[in-house]
Amino acid sequence: MQPLFSPLSFIRGPAMKNRFMLAPLTNTQSHEDGRLSDVEYNWLEMRATGGFGLTMTCAAHVQPNGQGFPGQLGAFSDDHVEGLSRMAAGIKAKDSVAIVQLHHAGMRSPADLIGAVPVCPSDSEDPGARALTGNEVGALIEDFILAAKRVEAAGFDGVEVHGAHGYILSQFLSPEINRRDDQYGGSLENRSRIIFDIVNGIRARCRPDFNVSIRLSPERFGLQLSEIRQVAQQLMTDGAIDFLDMSLWDVFKEPEEADFKGRSLLSYFTDLDRGGVKLGVAGKVNSVRAATECLEQGVDFVLLGRAAILHHDFPLQAQQDPDFTAVSLPVSADYLRGQGLGDDFVVYMSNWKGFVAA
């Protein structure tokens, strides 16, 4: 178990005291205008207190039309800096690295939530999204960078760029969704250009020790494993990021694509040349044994999602008990409230089949 509790340093910014990172989790419990709520503060502060080496916020949208869910934390306005400053101080006071995930939902933004037609790399009849103009792509890149500057001003240690799960940057990567014929469409180099423009822009315009990372997912939404491997390798080779967060749905699964079966999906990323970039994985890590096995298979850290919802102090529990496993599902709403989830978050988790007892 010892490797889980060894420090992990990054090229830039403070080190993690252990190998447990709080995954960025949708939770619907900030204010309608994106400002931090007391409930959201409590949720994150409890995880920092509970021993996570790095505490990451939920996805914070960088444009109003990029909101993906009600009660989403925002980073698109200077009005958000006050709350973000409070959150950064609260996390760092508990000896946890403080990171904000930056996000835009693209065509996955509900029209009734944003009050407009959702945007996408290309026109899409389902779910009824319109293509971004060239100028709007430039504005989107700039707004990711400006959001990072706000997060920096608030005192956070860094940002993670959300490039996974079919949200807007993943939509650009997808050859099925992205049918543009300009510099942001066509070849993989063009489809991934927006990611490199954002990452390099944040790196250039934030302080030298600002931690910059990215979340990628290699499947669904028309993504191709071979292409995501190439993008991941280029990000590591360029050295502008400090860690790569691979969201795999299940860290021990095989790839969906027939040509890549016969070995774990995780192994297609642990065998990349990382240089100084650190690699973490997320997906059904719910026990000390599973976390340890991830490290044994070559990753540097693990991100906990559902296990962190169920146990605000998972790392502390793990340190005390090498056989610790997350509590079995379903759990009661009162149990979740005791773990720091607000009522809106509990309702959201009730939509996950078998998570909350009826």
C-alpha cells in the first residue's frame, strides 16, 4: 500500500502528498449564476480534509452558453473570482493541491438551460446544435484562457482542461461530430488543434509554476483509440501539461474496438513516452486493492469519483485499512448528506441506477 501514500511531484506547482486525486464530479449544487455556494464549498472542503492529495472542482464552464447542467460552477465571469478564492484557500489549508476543471458542454448544453441553440464544431440535427463560426472558435479558445487566468487570480494551483466525455473539445476531436473544413476540422492535427491552442495559451499567459492538465477519454462519441493515443503522446511530448487524466469508465476494461482487444485499455496509455508528465486514470476505482493495482500497472495516481462521493475521507480510511473498499450500493439519501452532498446533489445521484436507496 505504501506507493499510494508516497508524494508525487509535477513539473510545475506543488506536489501531491499521496496518489489520491478527487475526480471532477458533476453535482448541480452551485448558484444559478455559477457562483460558489456554501454547500459546494463544504463538499470540496470535506474531501480536502479527508486526505485527498489533490482536490479538483466539478467542471466549471467558461462561457454562459457552455453550461452543461443546472447549478454548475462558473469561471466565465470576474463575479466568480470571490467564491473561487474562498474555495482555493479552503482546499489549500488542508494540504491538498487545488485545481479547477474548465469546461464547455457544446452540443450537450441543454437549450432550455442556456436559453439558446447549443453550439458544436459542426451543425448537428440531433440534438439540434449549430456550428461555431471561425471567430467563435477563436473566442472559445480565448475564454478558456481567460477562465484559467481567473482561477489563477483566485489562488488555485492550476486548471484541468476538460477534453473528454463528448463535451465540446471532445466533439472537435471526434471525426463523426466534427465535419469542419477549416483549420479546426478534417485531419487529426486540425481536429486536435483547439486543444493545443488552449493548453499552450494557458501555459503562455499564466505564471510559470501554474499546473496545467487535461482530461481525455478514448471511447464513445465517435472517438478512436488510436487517435486519442496520438493526441495524448503529443501533449506529453510537447511538455506544456503537467498531468494527463484518462477517464476510462472502468480502469480494468478492454477497449471496445475489436482491433485493440486482448489487453487493457489502460495499457494503451501507460506505454506512452511520458517524459516528466504524470498519468492518472479514473473509472470504478473503489478499493485500496484496485488503486494499488493501477499503480502496479504503471499509472502515477488514481482519480476517485463514486468512491469519493461515498467516502469523503477515502484516503484516510485507506491509510488505516489496506483492505478498505467503498460501501456497497445502494446507500440512503441521509448517508450521502452525511458525506457532504447537498440536496440537489443527492437528487442528481438518484438518477444513477442503484446508487440511492428508494
